[in-house]
Amino acid sequence: MNEHVCRTCGGPLEAQRVTRLQQYAGHWYLIENVPALVCRQCGEQYFTPDAHDLVVDLVSGGGEPVRTEMVAVYDAERSST
Ligand SMILES: [Zn+2]
């Protein structure tokens, strides 16, 4: 596998820090500044196994989050009511 080419569009990948949304044990968590490879063409994000492990460690470790945000949730199936 070529680590530096986007699997979706073939564009060049660039190392960046991104915000990742992760579901864990039925709850959603935001993790900021996760190292990722981001496609400069389509914006697709790729995470290394190490970055994924880091995210799981953070959300499963029970440590204090830097802050807590309220998240508004919508259901597209109910948008007509
Ligand atoms: Zn791409």
C-alpha cells in the first residue's frame, strides 16, 4: 500500500493534525489534534494504527477531557415532521 497517495482519488496526502469524532461504548467523543494523513485533493483522512490506538486510549482511559461540549443531534428520517 502506498502511504502517500489517497485511496479514494489518488491525490497527494499531507501530514496534518485533525479533529476526530469517535464513538466508544455508545457515546461520541471529539479528539482534537490527532495526527492524520489528509488528502489535499478530496480531504479524505487516513489514520495510522498508532493514531487509532491513541484515540481509543484517550476515550477509554477515563482521563479528564480538556472540555465538554453539548452536541445537537438530528435525525434525517424525521426531518419532514
Ligand atoms: Zn483524495
